[in-house]
Amino acid sequence: MTFRVRWQTALSLVGTVIKYLAVAMLVPLFVSVVYGEDIWVFIVSMVLTVSIGFALEQLDPDPEVEAPEALALVSLSWIAVAVVGAVPYLLAGYGTASTLAHPVNALFESMSGFTTTGATVMGDISFEQHSHALLMWRQLTQWLGGMGIIVLMIAILPELAVNGAQLMQAEAPGPELQKLTPRIAETARALWIVYFGFTIVYIVLLYALHLAGMAPNMGLYNAVAHGFTTLPTGGFSPEADSIAAFSAAVQWVVIPFMFVAGVNFALFWHVLQGEIRELADNAEFRWYAGATAAVTGVTAALLFSGSAPVLDLGGATEGVAENSLRQGLFQVVSLLNSTGYATSDFAQWDANAQIVLLFAMFIGGSAGSTGGGVKVVRWLVVLKGIQRELYNTARPNVVEPIRLGGAVLDEDAVRGIFAFTILYLLTFGVATVLLALDASRIGYDLTTLEALSASIATLGNIGPGFGSLGPFGSYLKFPDTSKLLMVGLMWLGRLEIVPVLALLVGTTRE
């Protein structure tokens, strides 16, 4: 049986998504007016975006979304917004020495933004090289992509809400969608309300530190800019030194919000409804918190014993308890849930500490969070599945279901989780080999650790890697072919592989 997609319908709906992206460009346009920079860049970008959106909408003036179109819409929308989102970079870089004047670099930066990866090809992140407006657009792309562009469209567009559950299931991170309200559009709005609320509180706290004299360089611009990239676990910063550019007080404020961003946002909705026990009783949340504490403990101990250089940007940690704990906790929370911020150049840490951080990259945030990676709930199910197989080997006549939080998991869901995990690890392995071979082709000296970290950092939407790809490095030296491969990895990682492969396999298999 053929899986038929009405491509005109899917592209028409993609046009609607693109059209509304122009509204978001009002934010950097406002910034450009305030600072008197790149005003024409965002006016032209908005006109082009609206024009492309309207043109695609005409392919099917009265679209109806079914399962095939839902997969196509979600998959194509994330490519489309990345392409359109690259336009401001290209226009701003035109006729200059900016690395973003190159189309492949502009696409890489845009896809990294919308997928909240945080990997960059900017050679110089500074206001001397890039305007305040362009850097704010870079920050805003991560905030838009964090909770999900399609989820936002479902919340505001009634034509998408009709089949919103299928769309959200295809886009939302994690193995299953938790419906919070009877209507899926209301669920989408609830998730965005929680997300928006945390963002506002966070921005206010950062700016309050500035007003209190505890963060001299955390002005309103920086507070808003980092508000746009912390809750979506994005990691972009207008500062070249990331969060290392700010005081210890700022770093301690950032840590809990990064942690919150890796929690299932549906749990916070329950808490707001007075159902506080939902948070404490959630098995995934307990394991997420436990994994964070355990990996932090190991990392902080290594730093305290001397696993970070004295001249590191984070300051000396050997024998300094507070700095060891802060640096360890910050880097672990940031990499475990794929935020990608840094307060220390962990690329300079010793091998033991780097291996611990590489392990943290594979864990991921919670299902229903903005975090990337495999997700804690999937690892739980995989471990329980292995435990069941070992149990059944010794007791072949016993039927043992897999339980999570006291509930018995459907076997189809278990198989789906195993399939995803295998696909994820297989994609990671193949991509690592391809990146290493491509680097060798042009004579780029890419170490094995760098190839491994580049693969997991882009597929897991994490951002920084090790070596030259560290938190204060960039992906600029990779050949264009590798950059395009990593653009694909970021896209696959954000959509969690399965919707894309299901679309590709379904449309070709008879």
C-alpha cells in the first residue's frame, strides 16, 4: 500500500508557517531602529518572507491535514524556516567579510538557531562585526524553535488545530504527547504560556541583578537575549565568552533555569493547577534530577582535584569548593539537556572530565521539555527492557511487563523506543565516520574526539563539542559538505529522526 502525501497541501501549510515568521522579525526590526543598524535588512527580509509564504499558500487555498500531510508539514516546515531564517544573515553579510555572507554558513547558523543546537560558524561574535539586531535575531530563532514552531502555529491558527494532535506528536520531543486539556489547541497554548512565563521571570531576574550592581554587563539587551536562549536550551549568546562573560551571581541564576528547561513542561502546568504531587511522583523527573546530581558530583570532584587548568576562563577550581561545584554543575546541566552554554573552557579539561561530559551529552532532557538528546524516559525504558530480557532468560515462563511510574507500558511504545534508540546511535556512528572522512579529504586535522563530539553535538542539538569545537570555538573550518551534513543532523535531531524517516520510507514503499 502506498503512503500518499498531497504535497500541494503540505507546501501550502508550510507557506502559512513561513508567512507568520515575518511577524517574529518585528523584534529584531525594533532593535535595529533603536540602534540604527541593519534596518533595511529586516524590512527586506520581512517582505521576502511574506511573499514566499503567500505564494506557497496559493498551491492549496483550502488545505486539510491528514496523517501523511502532518508528517510532511512538520518535516518541511523546519527546513523552510531555516532557509528563510538565513536571509537576514545573508543580507547583513553582503559585501562584507562576515562568515555569514556564505550561503552554507548562513543556513548552518539558521538551522542551529531554530533547532536550538547552538553550534556556530561565526568567526567573531561581537557588536563590532555584527549588529545588535542581527544578534538578537540569532537569539530569537532559538526561542521560537524551543517549544516548537508547529506547536505555536496550532495555538494561534484554527486550521491547524483540527489535526493538531498529529502535528504535535510529530514535532514534540519525546515518545508520546501528553494532552493537558480536552482541546489540542488549548494544550498548545498551555505549553506556550508556561514557556513564556518562565522566560519573563528569568529576564526580570537577570536584569534585577544588573540593577543591584551584581552583574554590570547584564543590561536589558543581554537579559532579553539570554532569556531567548536559556529556556529553549539553545545556548547562543551575543557574548563571545558565553556565560563566562558574566559574574558568578548570574551563573547561579542561569543554572536552575537551564535545569527547568530540561523538565517536561506539562508537569509545570499540573503544578500551576495545584497538582504539585505530579512533579514529585514523575519517575522521569526523579531520574533526570538524579542523573544531574550524580554526574555533577563526579565532575565537581574531578575539578576540585585539579582537572581544569588554572588559567581557564572559569577561574581556578583545584581546591576551591564553590568554583568546582559551580563550574561542574553549570557544564553538566548545560550539556546534559543540550543547552550548550559554558562558563569554562571544558575543551581544556583533562580526559577524565571530558569523558564524563561526553557521557552527559547522551542522556538528554525529559520528554516534553525543550532539551535535546535521547531523553531520560527512553533510557529508562531501554534499561528496564534489558532487565526484563535478563529476567526472562532465567524464567522463560514468566510474562513480565515493563512499568514506568507504576503504569504498564504498551509493547508498541516499547518497541518504538528501542527502534528510535538504535536509529539514533546508528545515525551518530555513521555521521561520525562521514565527518572524519570528509575532514581527511581536505586535509583538516580532525581528531577522533572532535569527530565524535561534532556528531553528537549536532544530532543531539547540543552545540559545543571538544577540541577546536569547544564552547569558545566554532564549526567554521569544516568543509561545506560536512556543514550540510550537520545541518541535516540538526534537523533530524530536532524532529527525533522517526517522523522524517517515516515520511521517506512511507512515500517510497509499495
